[in-house]
Amino acid sequence: NGSPLVSIIIPCYKAEKELPEALDSVSSQTYKNWELILVNDGWQDNADIIIQKFIELHPDNKVIYPKHAINQGLAATRNTGIKLAEGELIAFLDHDDIWAPNHLDLGIKQINQERADIYFSPVIMFDSNNAANNCLWGPTQEEMADFANSIFRRNFIQPSGAIITKKLINQL
């Protein structure tokens, strides 16, 4: 199971400003076996044009762009993407986030080695001027040592840092 298909889900709402950078980070992934599901949550802007250009640049990857007629919120938008996902793995990326080029590679290796259903990485928060505000969002060493209890005290898993098996999602 070396190169499973990864379904990348990007919810889009008022996305045109940041979306190009998020899409560039998908293009830059060292792991290439992915499909992309961009779900428009009931908003009209230039995201349509940005996504059409991305589709033209990636003829070898499946890219779909379903649209909600009206705004349904982030959870419903992610769920629309999950229902359409054909991949064995689901990776979330918010339209205003970016991945390091090896994000999928590292996550998939970890899932395979550990036979895990969830992988997550810490994320670095940036402000609107692209300056790191020195906020690393992730678990502390103490929280990792007591993971089962810590996750109930504070959610340190940020969606854009998560990769989850579709098998687990289907069980929920």
C-alpha cells in the first residue's frame, strides 16, 4: 500500500485572495498521487477562474469543484468533500493555509509505518502580512505523553495538519 490515493479537501469561502498560495502548496507536494476536491460554500468571487487555471495545469490529477447553492458552513463544506472523496486517505487544507512540500509524504509514511488512522503535524500561524507570529499550534511534550486525556482538554489538531484514513471517517 505504498502510494494510496489521497483526497485533498479544500473548503472555499471568500477564497480568491489566499487560494492561489494554497494551490501552489498542493502543486509543490513531493507526493503526487492525489485528487483535489475544492468545495465552494455559496460564494461568488474569482476563485472559479483560479481553480480553472489550476485544473488546466494538472491534467494528470482529478480536480473537482462542487458548489453549495447557499452558505452551509465549514463542517458541511468539509462533509461534502468527504462524500465525494475516492481516496483511501483524506487530507484537509483550508484555502488560507499552505503545506510544506513534504507534508503528504511525511504523513503517509507515518500512517503506513505505525498502521495508524490519523496523522497530524503542528502548524505555524501567520498573520495577514505573512509574518510568522511565533505561534506553533500543536501538542506540547506533556500533552503527547498523556495524549488520551490531553486531547479532551485542548484541541491541538489543526485540520490543515491532518491526514485521516477514509476507513476511520466512514466508521464515525
